[in-house]
Amino acid sequence: MMEGSGWLPLWLSISVWDESFWLPHNVSRAQLENSQDPVYPRLKDLYFILPWTWAIYVLRLLFERFIATPFAKFLGVDCRPIQKAQQNVVLEKVFKDITTEPGKTHLNRLAKQLDWDTKKVIQWFKLRRYQDRPSLLTKFCESMWKFTFYLWAFSFSFYYLSKSPWLWNTRECWYNYPFHELSFQIYIHYMMEFAFYGSLIFSQFFDVKRKDFVVMCIHHHVTILLLTIAYVANMTRAGAIVLLLHDAADIVLEIIQHRYPLPRSIRSVFYESWEIIGPYKIWGFINLLLITLLIMHIYWSHLIIRMVFKAFHKGKVSKDDRSDVDSSSEDEDQSEQNAHAKTS
């Protein structure tokens, strides 16, 4: 039971430059930084995040080109480039400044102005709408990269965590805290996760755009912030469990677009840490971030449940509710793809 009424002001009086913000009472940063045996997380380790991030991004480019693309072709994924509409100043101005789907009267007027057949104008607008969408190959490569990373991260973390008592008894995450040795496996795990989400923060601006772009952007920043807090405050044990469950959910997400909430991890950080080591300033902040992640996972769960409901209702799998396409119906998408095939 959480006792006392002063816990809220305790973590609201935040000063990130104060050691008491990051560590429990009577523990100094020097005790962790200067220890040689055992070794604990050090602030200077964070300097290596940037090179790790660039290395992961280069690895992604190589993976998508030399592994994901050939594999997509092997599976029969449509790898043809998106056909672009022929350049036309008049129609381009209408498309950008007025409407992407002109009505019948407007189409007839444009056809007359260009001395085109009306069907040709309709076809131009269909191709123009279609060319701004990412190709199926682009989507496949992006999802395969994320799926592969999550699968590796989950397998690697489960391999070393399965030998650790704190995976099976989360109270072990807080006994003798923060004096938990930084193993080589945990260091590699954290650096890879830092690098992966760091690369997503800048790559998301030219990755496939979806309706949940803002939510995903917040998710990546919150994840990086949580990783930083867990590493600096040496909550690496609890953080590794959160990452394990998070990556397990993301493996499923890349297959069927689903996420699992993380109640077990939040319970450990929220209740067990309070009970064993007591609250300190970072306690409330890190729990706020975890609850933010949980809310976003509930939001994504709602989207997938709605998609599954539509699939059962229509008797077929509908498109992802996070799709970047809002205005066009599935029938139009199919007709545009047929048009693309015919003119290729």
C-alpha cells in the first residue's frame, strides 16, 4: 500500500540536474560511475548512441536492398514501380490547388480545355492519386525490416533473460537497487534498442505515412526517453523486461498489426519498486511515460479489433485502419491497380 500524501509533490519537484532525481536517497552518481568491478551503466555510454544509430540505419538500407527485396520477389510481391501520370500543367494545378477528384462537370470542362477524351482525364487523376502512395514493395521491405529486428531483439533478450531470476520474479528487479551489474548482454540489448528507435525517429518522415503518424512519433520519443531513464538510473532489469514484452508485441504487430498492453511491467515499476525501495523523483515520471505507452497500445488494439470486425462483417480482410489513404474506397484502389497493370 502506498502510504503518505507527499508522494505527488516529491516527483513533481523535478530538477534533472539533481542526483536525487535519478537515484534513490543516499546513492550518488559517483558510486556507479567510479566502480570498476562490478561495472554499472555510465553517462559516457550514451555518447555511443549516435554511431550505433547510423550503423543500424545503414544496416537497414542494406537489408532492404539485398534481403527484403529479393525475398519479396520470391514471394511474388508486386515489385513494379508505381506508374506516374504524364506531366500536365493544367491538371496538376487542379490536383494540387482545387481537388484530387473533380466532378463530372469539371471533368468535361477539363477534357474540352485539353482536347482530351473524358475517360483519359479520369484515368490521369486516378494515376496521379495512385503515384503518391508507397508501393507494395516499399511497405513490404519496411515491415520485414521491423519484423526482423523485433524478432532478433526478442530472441536475444529472452535468451539471456531466461537465465536471470528477475524475469520470473520481478521483485528481483528492485532488491539491492541500483547496484545491479551491467552485463555485456544488457549493454548490447540497450544500445541496439537505442539505435533502432533513434533511426526510426528520423526515418519516419520518409517511411510509409499512416493515420497514426503523430501517435507513432510520440511513441518513438517516449520509448527513447524511457530507455534513457532506465539506463541512467540503472533500472536496466525492469527496462529489459519491458523491452522483451514490447518487442514480442511488435513481432505480432508487423504480421497482423496488433499490440499487447504491458500491465505486468507497469505493475512491477509502479508497485514493487515503491514497496522495496520507496519512491523518489524519477519514479512518478517513468510511470507516467509507461502509462502513456499503455494508452497508445490500447489505441492500436482498438484499431486492430475494428479491422478484424470489418473483416468478419465483409467476409474478407480489409485494409489496415492505420492506412495512409483516407478518401479512396477499396474498390477504387483495386480499379487503380488494374489500370496500373493494364498500362504497364
